[in-house]
Amino acid sequence: MSWEKIQAGRGGSMNHGIGAHHGKAGIAVFFLLAFAVLAGGGLFATDSHAYQRYNGGASTGCQTCHGTFTSNTSPKGTNFGTAGNKHDMHRSASFMGTACGLCHVVTGDNPLMNSSAGSGSVVGVGCTGCHNGAGLRQHHRVTGASTCSGCHANPEVPPAESTNPPYYGTSATKANNACNPVATALLNENWTSGDFLGLDNDGDNLYDSSDPNCASVVAGPMTVTPAGGLTSSGTAGGPFTPSSQTYTLTNTGAAPMNWTASKVQSWVTLSATGGTLAASATATVTVSIGTGANSLAASGTSYTDNVTFANTTNGTGNTTRPVSLTVNATNVAGPLTVTPAGGLTSSGTAGGPFTPSSQSYTLTNTGAAPMNWTASKVQSWVTLSSAGGTLAAGANTTVTVSIGTGANSLAASGTSYTDNVTFANTTNGTGNTTRPVSLTVNATNVAGPLTVTPAGGLTSSGTAGGPFTPSSQSYTLTNTGAAPMNWTASKVQSWVTLSSAGGTLAAGANTTVTVSIGTGANSLAASGTSYTDNVTFANTTNGTGNTKRPVSLTVNAAQAPTISTVSLAAGAEATAYSQTLAATGGTTPYNWSLSSGTLPAGLNLSTGGVLSGMPTTAESSSFTVRVAGADGASSTKDFSVTINAAAPPTPITLSSNSGGGSCSVAVRTGSGGSAIDGTLILAGLGLTVWGIRIRRRRG
């Protein structure tokens, strides 16, 4: 742009052109030009903006460089795609969906740059409601203007990219986030592709991760859980089991992320094929075996597909999940299944016995036709309870694999004797499998191996200062050998204690070692990570069976109890008073005390939280009460109590038929109470007496 155009008409209409490129996708800066500067506490000073209206007149408005607001062309080359023009791009629900009141005072007027009637509860500020003035001025400078001082106040300080203009994220427009990414190639904001929601808010012509102001606002990576695929099977025509697998997609980034889910095979169906996830939001997609699978023919190989989950915003976290479908013939034997999956691992001294001595397996024909099967082994010291048979559709049988008497003649060895038991579906071979057998033969007078049970560690937690729960874990150490075995137990951390650090176990004997959280843990500070150690149990005779058990301690910050009593009732002078305070949370028992202020005269606060006594003075008192948990964490609360003055006695009115003299008054309490005589000298009728001296008549 020329300097002459910049200088024209300060405080009124003037021309200065927008550069060739605009900011983040969203409301493109090509239709909003020079904005008023932040001055005098207001958003825009009326005497220092370049243009008051978009269409300022011939050679005097934004349209000079960007075309009229309703035209489908722009001298700067902007492509509006299916939106057609700048106006329709703003009001179209598929683009910005902007309420008219954000730009127009009344429908159809030439929009002001810095004011409008607003939309609903949103007060409009014209074009500048979505396009920051200082950022746009910076954009003009970057794209050709050498100075702005002729039109705008100095200094010019563009907003941070992360500072959203007023309408960003409101219901009146689709404008979302100033840091939304846009492809670097879309420097002219091509509205036919890319992200339509952003704006280069600080006007520096930097996009996506290239802009340091937006470096921390990135969509994704996308994560998809679980990690496994969908593996299904069934007979031709269905049903197939399992029929589906649900995946959770998470946007782990700080900006919205667009995603898609796709597959190739028609027999795979998806519950959703795409959408947009807000920062940290999740969505679920269920991958299912569709009805199209019912027409698949039985096959010796599985049908397969891959479901692709894509982060279409920036590609981070793209992943796939496999789908496998096995279609069996309707009247086919098998596959054969064998459970459990593990083998038989046995040991003992030369000559036996060996423990465990056997392992039983369940063989099942999962097919729809009879299945022949066999079980075989190689070594003579392995025996099988059955070597074969026929299983009806869906039937099962048991085969026990044992360490036979032939093992008694095996010599002690430094390596284990091994074999494999083969279970075979001899009808069609589906499901054939093996199970390993391992036998360790120890010398007759060998110590160990050492065994330690249980297998788990000690995981404890509590607040700083203790106590910690559970406080200990006991382990049983056993010498499984035929000779005495020396052993040790050791740890590293001072806050871990052991009931015993070593000893000797006779052949077959056992002992107990208790691992505890010691008093040293009470001085550990609360931490976001757990304190850890390992207890090492060692067979120091020959090293067989050495093992470790982990110890983990989580020290949490102490949680103070909270006083739940809302207020205290008023009392009366010379009348007994008692109120019990209550608290929740923290660690019991609680300890109550007066933190500040003064209790009403005659009242005391017990450590159990009871405020009681005989008030002696009418007064209003304010004070603060503290409650502390057993771990020392405490909280306070302010209270006030009003003690009212004692009520005067109720007057007694007596009357007599005589003009003076004495009368005898009988007073009874309740029914049949003792009589009390009172002598009263009456001055006349209707005398009101505030008190009399009485004496009890005995007998």
C-alpha cells in the first residue's frame, strides 16, 4: 500500500490496504480492516480509527482492497468457495453462523467497525467483536504498511495470540479459538478447505506451531483405547462372537480436534465415522460385525479388515485397530480348545516325590460335529490319563498329565528335564496345541530352593505423620530342599523395618518375616509420588529361590476436619446452657479449642466440642473455634452467642373481702403437694405483690 493512502483522512474515512495473507482460519481478516486503538480505557477511540464502516465509499473503505461485502470476488484473491461471498460466509451455518446483530445495528445497514446493536445478551461491537484492532493493524504493517502513526495512536501493542476477541466461543458465532490451526499453505484463508474457526489474532502472519504464541494450544495427539482389535468367530450365517468392540477416542491436546473413523470391508460397521472433540474430550466408536458377515462363506483363513482412526486436524495419534472374523462351516468339528493354558512345572529330590505331581486339562469340541482327538508325549517319565477319543459337538473331557514313577530314577541335574504334551484334533486339525512339562530333580541333600509367599508386595498409604495402612505384610519363607538352608532378608530404606534379618531353616522348615512401615515414615513429607523400596529374600547357601518383594508408601497431605455446626443458639442469664459442636472429615478423634475471642462469662468449651456452663452476664460474644484432627491438621470457624437478661418474676395479684388485715395463703405444687403458709399484710384490695417470704408448715 502507499503512504499517501495511509495519510488520507485521519479521524474519518481513509484508505489503507490489507496485505495478501490473513490469520488463522475462522472469521477471515480480509473483510475487516483498520481498527481503532485501545485508548482512554475504551476499546476504540472515535477520533483515531481509519475506517468507520466497511463500505466507506469510493476509495475510502475496506472494500478498496477486499471488494464489497456482498461480492464474490476480492482484489486480494480470496476464494470463498461454497460460501459465495464474505456476507454469506459470515451468516452461513456451515461456515461462521454469525448472528446479524454482531455486525449490523439494523438488518441491511452498512456495518460499523466498532459498534452494533448486539445479539441477545451479547453487546455487539461491530466487526471488531471478532477481529482485534491492534492485531489487524499489525497484520497491515507486516504485509506492506511502513507505519501506522499517521492514523493510529502509538505505541501499537498487538494482543497475545491466546487472547480471544469478545465473541470467540460465544453462542452468537462459530468463532472458537484464536490459536486454532490452519494449513500453512492457506495464507489467503481459502474457505473451501482447512479449519474455518481461527484468526491470526496478533497479526504476525505465523500459523499453527510456527507461532510461538500458539505453541501450547495444539489439538491432539489422539489416543484410542483399548489397544487390541476385534477378533470374532462363528458358523456361516452367524451369529459371531464377540459381535463388537467399543473404543474410546480422546483429544489429549488443548485445542479442538477433528477425527474420522473408517474401514474397508462391508461386513464391518462403525457407530460413528467422525466428529470434533474439544480439548480433553472423549468419544466412543463401536466396531461391530455387521449383518453383511452373515453371507460370508466358511473359510480356512480368517476374513480381516483394519479400522483407521485419524486425527484430521494435524495427524498426531493416527492409529488402526485390526478386525478378524473366522467363519466356520455349520457342521464342522472343532476347533479344539484346551484349558488351562499353562504347563506342568514340578520339582523334588532324586528318587521323588515330585510336587506338584500332576495337572489336569479340559478338552472341548467347540464345533457342531463330532471330533476325534489324541493326547501324546515323548518322555517315559510323563504319563497321561487318556491318549484319545471322540467328543460330540460341544462336549468336553479331562486329561491328567502326571509325573510318573519313571521320574524316580532320574539323576539330579543342574538343568530341568522337559517334555511337551500334544493335544490334537485329528478330524480336521483345528485347535491343535501343546502344553509344556518341566521337572527339576535336586540332589538328595541340597538346600532350597527358597520359596516366599505371598507373591505380592506391601502397598501402604496415609497422611503425613502417620499412621499408615496397612502397616505391615508377613511373608512365609520355606526351605523346600533336603538340607539346612541359610537365608537373609534385607532392605534399603530406613522407614522399612523387618522382624528378622536372617537365620537357618532345616529341610522343609519355614519361618515368618514381617515387613513393616516403621516410625521413620512419620517424618516423610507428603509427595506426589510414592516412596519405594525392595525387600530382598536370599538363600545364602546356594542362591536358589532368591526373590524380592516391593514396598510402596504413599504419603498424603493431612486433611483438616471441617466444622459443620452452622450457628449457636442464644442463652439466658442464670440459665444452664449447653451446645455440642460438630465437624466432618479429617482424622478422629477431634480436639476442640478456643482460637481467638472471648466466650460469654460462665461458659467453657471442652476438648470434646461441648460449649456449656451457667451464663452470668447478659452480653453478645464473638469468638473463633478451632478443631484439630488426630494428625494435627485443623480448621477454624467464627461464632457468636447472645446471652439474654433473666426474665423478671411473674407478679401475684391477691384480693380480700376485708379492707385490711391478714390472710392465709395455701400453695400446693402438683396434686397433693405439701402446703406452704405465707403471711401477707394487705393494704387493700387488688394489691400486686412481687414476692413474699414463706415458711413451710411441718406436720
